[in-house]
Amino acid sequence: MGLQHPLISLDKVSAMSPGPGISVRVAISGNEGSSTMAVHQTFDAGFESPVMSYAGCDEIAFYMGGEGELISGGETHAVREGACHFLPKGAAFQIKAGSGAPLEMLSFYLGAANPADTQPAMAENGAGGARATVLHLDDVDPANMDQKDGWFITDFRLPFGSHNGCESTLFRARFFPGAVHKKHRHENCEEIYHIISGHGLAGAGDDRVEVRSGDFHYIPAGTEHWLHNLSDSDPIEVIGVYIGAGSVPETGYVYMGDVTEADLAERTA
């Protein structure tokens, strides 16, 4: 039996090259029913993008490796692994990769289901108007989530959301061995998450499927889902977005119960 909510493995997504020094893989898009694209991008050492903006969407991004700079609104931000940026619609920006390892980034184009919906355009990077906000996970305090509502997550951080002017929420979740986010649903929003590292079992509706580093999962609004770390030694690290909801309460979070031994034993082919 096939999956109702298939995983998308990054290594099975074809890479595109819009120009020299950049590789782009669209992992999640309208093809999966999503209102928002999840796009993996790699910039070679020394790469410099043109100054541009997106008229059709906001962008939230997470830097997965390498070092570089994001220039926006007359400000230069150093970026490295663990940094995040929020780029409002219409904000001019430029990306420069450093001289070492490639700069690797995961972008969520909020409300843009395909590349044309982003409405990219050349821009001027002045000091006025909308500009990017850049944070690092190290500077974001862990959220205090209630275990009675199924939040058995070791470390859960919310770099962007309504608390700092973003209408969607970026989250980073770390599950140590044995940790689990129990069965729940979000009535008011879609979710996309990406497994940065680790090995776990994910439930989505009736699906029970093992997830590993490189996997993407799109969860439609109202779909029961959960995630359990299967490793005895290694954590799972996840990055994701609640689309169009600026906080966990705004997602319409509903706790739906324990992940059972029968759930953990089951696999959906």
C-alpha cells in the first residue's frame, strides 16, 4: 500500500542550476499540494548573487553549512550553520558565499507554490524599505512546551513567528534518544519539516514510515502526525515551518494521544 503523505528524499530531487555557482533543488511545492515551496540551495565558494527581491512571497531560510554574508537594507549579516533569516516580501537582498565550504541553505517561500509565484526581480539594495532579519539558533531560547500536550521534545526553538513580525513560524526541534512528539494535528495550518540528521519513525494519518537525514515531509492542515526517535544513541534534528500561523496556538494545535507500541511496530510500505 502506498503512502498517503509521501516523503521526499533530497537525494532523489533533480538539481537545477539557474547560473554559475548555484545548485537548486525544489523538494516540496504545489506538486505535493503545498501552498509553499521548500527549496534546498547550495552556493559555491566565492559566489555572489545579483541584488534582487521577491514581490510574491516572504522567505524564511535556515543555513545548513558553510559561511557567507546576507546583505539587505544597507546591513551586512554574517551567516553560518545554524543562522536563520526572514526576508519580507519586497525586501532587496544579496547573498555572498565565503571562500571555504559551499554555503548551504534551506528556504521556505511562504505562499509560493512554484518558482513563478515568488515573482523574483532585480532590485537596489539601499538602506530604506523592508529588510531581512537574521538570527542564530544559539541566540534563541528553548520554548517551554507542555508535556501534557504531547511535547516530549528535548529542545524546541522558534526563531521566527508573530513574536518578531513573521506571519509563519520557523521551528527547530531536537529529539534525543527516546524523545517523541506525540499524536497531534494543526487545524489552521500546513506544516513542512526536514530531517537534518538522525533516524526516526513518523506517523501522518495512517502512514507509519521511517525518516532519515535528507527527508522532507509535507503535512496538510488537520492531518494527525507524530515523530519518534528510533536511535539508542543519536538525536534527530528537524527544521520546519507552520505556514500562515505565527505561533503554536495560532496553528490550532490539538493533542490526540500517545504513540503506542503498535504504532512503533508498524511500517507502511
